[in-house]
Amino acid sequence: MEVAVIGGGAAGMTAASRIKAINPGWRVVVFEKSQFVSHAPCGIPFYVSGFVEQFKDLCTYSVDFFRSEREIDVRTNTKVVEVGENYLIAENIEKSYEYEWDKLLFATGAKADFLGVEGENLEGVFHVDVENAQKIKKNVLKAENIVIVGSGYIGVEMTEAVLRLGKRPTVIEIQERPLPEYDAEIAAILKVEMEKYVNLKLSETVVAFEGKDKVEKLITNKNEYKCDLAILAVGMRPNSEIAKKIVKLGKKNAIKTDSRMRTSLENVFAAGDCAEVINIVTGKPDWIPLAAPANKTGYVAGVNMAGKDLEYPGSLKSQITSFFELEIGKVGLSEHEAIKEGFETVSAFVTSRTAARYLPDGLIHLKVVADRSGKLLGFQAIGKGVIARIYAASALLYNKCNIKDLFFTDFPYYPPISRVWDPLVVAARNLFRKVGLP
């Protein structure tokens, strides 16, 4: 059996490894356009800041490991330029050639979104992606006027990375708050913290970059900023251009898949950031480009391509990030997202200490969103002890729990880090009144 995998990121290499583990005699060829495989784009901010010294350390395994230990034919610096039924055409620096496949996986990931404005291709303007990571790090060290466009979780992490290198950037966000996916109560706390360190400009739209060959100025609908380095973290889009010629696309132009990661064409699968999945909270197809779903959908795709049977139940869009000592997390839907999805929402926002009253510790600000029926829809938190609460919330949402389940979950009590009345339980108790529970 000849198996082709387009893309050597998390989903692609997980699938390839699974196929070889189940069917060692099959030939599995991975086509990867960069020189790296099993790379972790989420680690780019930590590479830029210096926490990670070398970019290759962001790769879980080396190309040689997959070739020698797992007997996968990995072809790096090789771009697939055309895909048809049972064939593909790939090209590298030496030649272009055709490869015939029996089974195919699209694991082409996502690519950085573009602003689509004048001057975006000037030297010194970089989108945050694997190809630009080393260039960004090099340029940050010598830049004097750095502007970061976008304050989603990658934008926030890049802001901290630049600050840790002794630079004070300007951060521009088109929405009225940082982390726009979060609700206003959570984002307001981050806004106050970011304004201590950076020149934060909200509700501003970038309209152009100016400069002679190299960027010198960034222009918005409200102002102009000196700029010799622009870091764009304005979102991602599915890398599905090559796939759309033979398979159907779905949500946000991600590749349409079923629960076994099969596409609309027999023996063709898709996994990772290029593929759509089911959102567990809404029950609808969604595009959720995050590392954990990418690895798991790759695993499921590999199992099914190898002839076994495994279903992927869906994703929750679980996120954890931070800004210096401030932990930030979200799982499921924010309230404004839930309203857009048609839910009749109720919510509780609580501020609580994370330790017993008699011990010193920090604060956590927590928001729980539910449907008026009592169904839990989402959690957001910022402050201290966020990670533990988001982990717990993820398990509850995965199991489609309700407000009463949240209240009665037996969270452990340990005075230095958790209270008898955990902030999650306090939020559930506040929701009781709003849905008519005693």
C-alpha cells in the first residue's frame, strides 16, 4: 500500500507514525515543504524571547528519527503543487516528479492571515509562522520601533517575548479589547496589565505600511507610528488551496471531514489545522486550529487509514496562555460567542482568592457561561491558579455536564492552592439563582 501524507507537522507525523505502527509493511511518504518536521509553531514566542535557544528544539523529533526509527520516507524541502485522484506532483530544488498513492492525507495545516494592505510585503514586516521565526528573532534584537499587530493569544505571547528582550512595542488591535475571543470582564483585566508595559492601541485598523524597500512607518485609521519591525499576529486560515480541487471544503474553507477524518473522496483523509471538526459544545462543524486537536485528529486519521476504526468526538477549543505572571485560559464558548450561536445565556463572574483565607495568595477572576436550561457552555479565567480550573472545566464540558454537575464535582481542598469553596463552585452557586435552582 502506498500512502502519501502532505504536511510534516503534528497531524501529519502522528498519522504517519500510527500507520507504520499498525502496518509496518506499508510505504508511507511524507512531503514537507520546510526543512523541519514535527514542529511546534505555538513555541515561536518562546524561541523569540530566548527561553528556547535554537529553533530546532521546537521540533519534537528530528527528520532522521522518523526515517531510521519509524521507517517513514520523509521528504523535506519538497512542495506538493498538484493533487489528483491517486496521484500528486511534488517539486524540490532538483526536480518535479509524480507520485502515485493508494491513500492520501491532507495535513497541510494553517497559514498566517494577511491584512491585505499596501506595503505588507516590505522588508521588516513579518507574519508569525515557522518560516519567519528565525528572521523575527534576529530583527527584534536590532529594531528600535517595534509594532505588533493583533492581540489574540499569539499576539499577547509575542508582546511578552519582545518585552523580555528589553523592547517596548506598540500593540495595535482592531477590536475594542485584547483577546477578542474572551468576554469584556476578562479582557479588561489583561488590558490594565498590558498598558503597564506597552503602548496598547485598541479599535485601530492598519491601513498601510510605508517605507523605501524596508518598512519605516505603519499607518492606521487613527494614527501613524514609526516602525522598523512589524510583527503580524492577525489570525490564521486553513491551508486548503491544494485540497479544494478534489475534496469538499466546509467551515471557514477548512476541509470537510467526518468523525473518522475521511473527506468527500474515498481513501482521502484530512487532519490538523486544515480540517474541520465538530465543536463539542455546539454540536456543529467548526474550525479549531490548535495543537492538541491536531495531534489527536492525526492519530484518528492514521488509525482509520491503516484499516482500523476510531472516531474523533470533537474539540472544545481549550486554550491556555499567559502574560508574565498573569495566567489566562478559556474553554468552550464565551458569552458573546454563545449568543451568536443562538443560546439563551446566563453567566456568573466571580473574583476569588485561590488559597484559604489565612494564607497569602493571588486572585483569580472566573467567568462561567451556561444556557438557561442549565447546560454548561464555557469557562474563562485570568489571574492565578487558572490552569487547574480550565483543566477541570474541559473535562466537564467534554462530558456535557450542567450547572449542578459543576457544583457537586468533588474538587480537592488544599489550603495553599485551593479553597473549600473553589471559585468554580462559587460560580455554579451564583448560577443556581439564575436558572431557578435552590
